[in-house]
Amino acid sequence: MGAGMIVRMIDIVMILLFGFICTAELSSQSKIELPNTVELPPTNPDPEIVVYVAVSKEGNYMWGDEKQGTADPAVLEGFLAAKKSELTRSRYKMRVRIRANYDTPIRFVMQAASICDRLDVLKTVDVRISSKFKK
């Protein structure tokens, strides 16, 4: 038997198998009960307030439209802790967005990020690019 003969035999067996599958009668029929679906009413996400903290290259932390600020990380931590407790009483979640210039030393940004970690506040970090680098 050559290789061509084996391929023909496989083809014949597959055709017979397909024929038996198509013509076979199902011996047992059972009813399948599908699960009932319940549509839940849409819910609003938890209200969230974003507090912006800007970090200058000199290490100054500014908030409130960059009108209030300090160079002392402890003062920033006090402000964020007070703001978090105020928002928690009002049933809001707080997120801090740390904004730094491209030339701000990373240690100042990381100090602000570690304050957020200690206070258990979600944070994101943005880096502003100078206008001379924009395309």
C-alpha cells in the first residue's frame, strides 16, 4: 500500500463517519433549562474628587490652583489628610494628581507620592513638558 492509498482510506472513513453522525437518531432527548437573567439597575460610580498637587523644580508643593503652597512635605501631608477626612465625611473618594515639570527632581515627586501612600490615597503622576520640547 502506498501513501496515496492510505490517504484515500482515511478520506473514505471520514466520509462514512460524517454520514453516520448526520443520519444517527438521538436516542435520548433532555430538556435543558437555561438560567434566568436578572437585569440590575445601573449604578453610579463612587463620587470622586481629584486634588491637584503641583511640584516645582525647587521642591515647592502647590495646590488650590497653585495659589497655596509650601516647601515642607509635612505641611502637604497635613493638608492632604485634612482634605481626605473632609471628603470622606461627605462620602467622596479622593484622588491626588501630582503634576511636575520635566526638570523637577524626582525626589520631590516621590515624596508627594509616598505621602499619598501613607494616607492610602490613590495617586497619578503627570509630567509637564516644557514648550521648547513640544512639536
